[in-house]
Amino acid sequence: MVKITGRSFVRDMMSGQMIEKVEARTKILSLSPGTLIVYQLPARASLDTMRFASADGILSLSDGQGFTMNLGEFSRGGGV
């Protein structure tokens, strides 16, 4: 197991270019199969109010109190 923090990149479906996501995130990965296990949410995120939302085909996770994480793996037309 390894815990890494950094920025994610997604491929823009229109241009094929890689685009960097704005927010940094922490992931916990297994070194043996290389499978993503879980995202570590920041301590300020409220789990009691956490909800998934979809707008314009983009899935996100938000607590409604200032924390939002874009969960999309692809970009559509340059936006992340």
C-alpha cells in the first residue's frame, strides 16, 4: 500500500490532449495489482452531507459546504 498526493490528468475526448485537474487529491493504492482503492477526503469535508451530483455529464462529489471533487475521468471539449 502506498499513499500519494498530487494532481490528476484526464484526456480531452475532443482533442486527445491531457488536461490537469485543478484540485490536488490523495489516493491510496496497492502496489501489487496497481488498483485504485480509495480517495482520501480532506478533514474539512463533511461526510454527513456528502452527495454525488451530475451536471453536464460530469460526476462530482460535494458536501454542500465548500468541498467538491470532480470525479470525471475524461474531459469534454477542454473543461475538467
